Amino acid sequence: MPASDSLMELLTAHPHIHANVRSYNTMLHGLIEASPGNLEKCYQLFDAMNRRGIAPDMVTMNVLTDACVRASNLSAAQKVRTKR
């Protein structure tokens, strides 16, 4: 299992870990750097963040936009940008 998967599981599966928006932003950025173009994992982490009630901030949206652009998915990037 890649380290990014282990960290993602740690952030999302354990109720005793109190991650905040910065934790999720850092993990999202790391996912992009580790595997550019893997939007599915980014969206999984973003969904987990929302399920935990952690509101995305401007950095979150910028990181997601960057992930979409790196994956050459400009329509997804535009959708992220309009959610602000």
C-alpha cells in the first residue's frame, strides 16, 4: 500500500484523529504531487473532508483546481472554480 493511501486512511477512518482543513489541504496537495492525474483519490479525500464537517477553504479549492488541470480535465476545473 502506498504511503499516500495509508495517510488518507488514517485521516478518514479514525475518529480519534482530529484533522482540520490544513491537514486535508496538505494531504490533497501530496496526492497531486504523488500521482498527478488521479482525480478519483482527490475527490475521495475531499468527500471524506465534507463528511467530517470540515469546510473547504480557498486553498482547498485551489488545490482541487490544480489537480483537475494536471489531469487535463478542464471542465472539472471549471466546476470547482464555480463552487466558490
